[in-house]
Amino acid sequence: MNQSTKRTFLGHPRGLLTLSMTEFWERFSYYGMRAILIYYMYYAVSDGGLGLPKATALSIMSIYGSLVYLSSTIGGFISDRLLGPRRTVFWGGVLIMFGHIVLAMPLGLTALFASIVLIVLGTGLLKPNVSEMVGSLYSTEDVRRDAGFSIFVMGINFGSLLAPLVVNWVQVKVNFHAGFSLAAFGMAAGLIYYVVSGRRTLNPAGNQAQDPIAKDELQALGLKVAAGVVVLAVLLAVMGALHALTIDNVITLLTLVALAVPIAYFILMLRSHKVSATERSRVWAYVPLFIAAVIFWAIEEQGSVVLAVFAADQTQLNFGWFKILPGWFQMLNPLFILIYGPIFAWLWVKLGTKQPSSPRKFAYGLVFAGASYLVLVLPVMLFGTQTRVSPLWLLLSWAVVEIGEMLISPIGLSVTTKLAPKAFAAQMMSMWFLTDAAAQALNAQLVKLYSKATEGWYFAGVGIATIVFAGILLLMVPRIERLMKGVN
């Protein structure tokens, strides 16, 4: 029995508490920052904001989220080949903490962009490796494994639930920078707990890379990284010389990168000689599911972008002695996940072999996602865009879209592992993170179409298009199921 399993937490390895609390504080810092960042960017300077055009703020927020998930693809490599998971998580947390500290300083756009770089890199190092470390606490035969991950996910969502409540309140009572300082404090608290508790509860082997990179490989890697930096520098220099180095153009460039990466992954797997004919068929089955997930996340992730603006500008927030803060609506996502999670877990057990196949669940999930936007068409039609409407409209929209998340997010994780070729098991899991990266990259362009003048058409168009794709996916289900070659 190793060090991580001598003491227990709710009948689980003690390290589960260490990792759950680390992720709790990381999510607290990230979602606390997200709850107020959109407002910081477009609020007037006189109100403590940066005064950016609202469309630009929406695009920055979306591409930020895309880069966070895109960066997770490098976290596994650094852990496996360079630092080991424990040190990778630690340095990821350090970068995140400094990112929030920089944002807490009144340094304008410079601090914003520096913070984005630090938090994107830090989250890429931390997030995938914390999850991997949870899995390493259990043997593959340990019956506690699924329950352990359930406890871990609960910690994530409690951090996400608490953060908007506290950080938005501090921002209103003091200022934006105080709110960002609280996010920095949250990550610092998580780091301290991780280091102190980890000495007793985490396996020391996690400090070493599982597959250390050889010196000749390291040199080749350094040359590739240097070449990439040079190409990027030249590209930005050319854009500058052509007077095209603007925020919008950089966002467009990043959008193209985020969309190109998963396409490159698919081409690599489909053309690889390491992939058998059966595995190749399963990869083809995964393609429409990947696209469906991108469409779903495009709607779900607009909760902290488009719906955040709707909450601040068009929702009734004052009820006499009680005032709702707009950032508090970001609590609805984790709240409904905590409510729905046990219900759906019970439902799938109850249905057993009678439950819908994974592709059908994806299609049904898209229907709920599209319906959540059609819900918001109604207050626009009934009251227009100049009247503040009941917060119950947003509550209903989130309640509907989170049903879709229950049908897509956990199912997607499961089907990704089942359809993965053996030679690309880790890369296939990265593909699941890339669904969110691609979705938010698309959002960076899509949200430019959102304004009060286009609001009704925006919600209706996105909602109807999503439901139409759900119908197409349903028609494709028999073909997808055949391509899955026995995987359900």
C-alpha cells in the first residue's frame, strides 16, 4: 500500500481530499474572475472598467476560454516528459495565481493581456494533470474509482458555485481589482493546501516524469519551440507592418489556430498506420459527435459572455431591499449540475440497457441547448430590448441548457475513451477538451453579431440552427452506430 492510500477520506485515499480542495480553489479563482471580467472589459473607465467596445469584450472573453482549453493539450506532455504531475500542477497554480495578481493591478489593457497569457498557460498545466492524479490514486480494479471522481467533480462545482457570489459582491462593494485580488487569494490558498497536504497524502513518484525526455529529444523539442516562436514573431511583425495588428485580427488568427488543431488531430489519427480498420471506423463515428459537442459548448459557454451581458443590461435586478448582482447568474451552471447529476446517474442505472445510445443522447442534448436560446426569444418578443425582464427567464434558460450538458458532457467523456484508438488514447482525450476550445473560438466570431438591435434574431437563429443539426444527427444515428463497431 503506497503513501496515498494509508489514510482515508470518506473511505477513499486521503489524496482525494488534497486534489479536490486544490481543484476547488482553482475553480474558485477562475470562475470568480470570469464572473466579473466581461464587465471589467466593457464598463466605462469612470465605472472602473476598461471601456472597450462591447463586441470586442465579448470576443476577447470567448477566445480567452478557447485558449484555456487549447493549452490543456500541452499539460500532459510537460507532465509525462519533463516535470511529473505533482510539479506540473504546482507550477500551473503559480502561473494562475500570478495571472490574477497582475489583473488585480490597475495597469489597464497591459495587465489584462498579461493575465490572460499567465492564466491560460497555468490552467493548461494544472487542470488535466489534477484529473490524472485522481485516477492514479486507484488501481484499475478499485471499485471506489468512479465514486472518487464523483466526489472530485462535486469539489469542482462547489468552487464554481461559491466564486461568483463572493467575488462579484467584493467587486461591487470595493472595485474590480479587489475582486480579482480575491481570485488570486483563492488560488494561493489552493497552492498552500496542495503543497502542505500533498507531502503526506500524494505519492512522491508524482514528482518525476513517467517518460523522461532524452537529451537529444530535448534539443529537438527546443528547436521546434524556437521555430514556432520565430514564426509567430514574424507573423505578428508582418501584421504590424501592414497596420493589421489589431485586437480583432489577433482574435481571428487565434480562432483559426483553435479550429486547425482538432482537424490536424483527426487527419493524424485517420492516416496513421498504427490505427486498425476497426479503430479508424470508430474515429469516423467520433467526427459527427465532435461537431455536435462543439455546437453544444458554443451555446453553453455563451453563458459567461452573451447571457452575462443580458443579465447586466436587460434583467430586473432590484427587488426592494434585495439586489441581484449580474455575476451571480454564473452560479446557475454549477448549481444545476449539482442538482441534475444524481438524477441522471440514477436514470441511466434505472434504464440500464434500455437507455438511448450515445449518439442519440448527443442529439437530445442539442435539442435542449437550442431550446434554451429559444426561451430567450420570448422576453425579447414580449417586452422588447429596452425593458428589463424577470430573472426567471435566465433561470429557465440555464435550467434547460444544463439538461443538455448532462446528456453530452459526461457521455462525451465516456464515449471518447471507448472510441479512442489504442495508439492515440491520450490524444483522443485531448480531443474532448478541444471541443470546448473550438466552440469558444467560433464564439469569438459569432458573438460579434450580438447586440440589442439583433438580439431576437440572434437567439432565434442560433437556437433553430442547433435544433436543425440535432435533427440531422438523429437521422445519422444508425450510420454512426454501425461505424462505432459494437461500442455503445
